[in-house]
Amino acid sequence: MHRLVLFGLWLLVASAPARGAEPPGIDVAATPNLPWLGRQLEVLEDPQRQWDLAGVQAPPAKPWQPLGEDILRIGYSPSAWWVRVRLINGGREERSLIVELASSRVDLLDIFVIADAQVRAGYRTGDQRPFASRPLHHPTFALPLDLAPGAEVQVYLRLDSISDLFPPLAIRLWEARDFEASRQWATLGWGLYYGAGCALLVYNLLLFLATRERNFLFYVIYLGAFLLVHLGFVSGLGFQNLWPERPGWNNQFDLLL
């Protein structure tokens, strides 16, 4: 009897899914828009920055951990970090989705989309790689996905930083049409913001030329530097529109800060 009990326990352990083989699942038919995807994610630290996709899909020595909060906050770390999630379309209609990393400041970002145990799409992007490497032409990192009824995909993200400093990351799930509407409003908002800043800059420059008062010139220099840093560091619009083939310039804005 004792041997039978031990044999039954062994079968349970042997048949249990390996940790790391199956990411958590989200039914996108029930939750089409998630502004904070963090609590549905799992993360894995790669201290040696040596694991590839196959290495993190197999059960690693250090198991995957649920993020447990809305925003991914790594801060300063000499490690690379992996993030994963599984998306399932349990509905009867095809879903067009966007997974967005709501930041323009990720040095090195590798994206893998897995379906039917095969890598269906892969991207090596980040603000230290040319802008054209992004899956979607957008200041932040946005991944388009089309899920047929009953389909599921696994999304793996590898994040690394040249400076070992990671910005806080909000990872969001959008319906494609809602993302496009949000993008249009954001473009309008940034246009008004930078338009007002440039108008103020020109106005103070004209005042300096008319009065030769140095305070106006100092303010013009300050405001110009502020707008340039904001373009490069905050909004990501500078990299998108002004220097898309010069990713090395992005780190220079860290020095201006």
C-alpha cells in the first residue's frame, strides 16, 4: 500500500506541467482593453544576460514569477529581464489587438510571438536600434496581433539596458481601433504642446532682438533645450521623425538632463 501511494505521488509530479512551459492566459474576448496588463504578466531575471528564447521556455533554475502590480518597475539592474503573457481568443470573432509598452525609453527590446509551438514573429528593436526595427511606426513600442476565434498566442519580451537603468513600464492591451483613436488624440495633444512651446520661443526671440535684453535670450536657450530634451527623452517623437537612423543620439539626451 505504501508503495502504491509513493507511485501515485510520483505520477502526479511527473505529469505536472513544467514551470515556465505555460504562461498565464487572458481571454481577450472578455477583456478587450486592459490599461494595466501588469498583474497578468510573469517576469524572469537573467542575471548573466545569456538566455535565449529556448532557454526561458524550458524550466529555468530560477522560476518565473508573477509581476503582481500594474507597472513593471525594475530600476537599476545589471540583468536582462524577460516578460511573458498568453492571449486567448475565446470568442466567435477575430480580434485585432495591440500590445503596447507605454514608453519610448527601452534600450534593447526583443519581441517573440509564438503560436502552435512555433515563432510566428520576432523583432529586435529598442531605442538603441534604428526606428524602422519597430513592429509599428509609433513613438512607443506597439505590437499588432490578429487572433482568429479559438486561437492563442504567447508573447515573450526580453528587456535589456546599456546603462543598467530601466524606466517604469506600463504594458497595455488595446483593441486596434481604440489604439488608433488614442494615437490620433495623442498626436493632436503633442502638436498643440510643441506648437505652443515654439510660439513662445519665437516670441521671446523677437523680444530679445528688439530690446537686446539678455534675460530673453537666456529664456530662449532654456526653452529650446527643454523642448529638444522633451522630444528626445519623453515623447519619443524626435527619434520617430527627426533622427530615426541615429539611435545613438538618444542616449545623448540623458546627458542633457
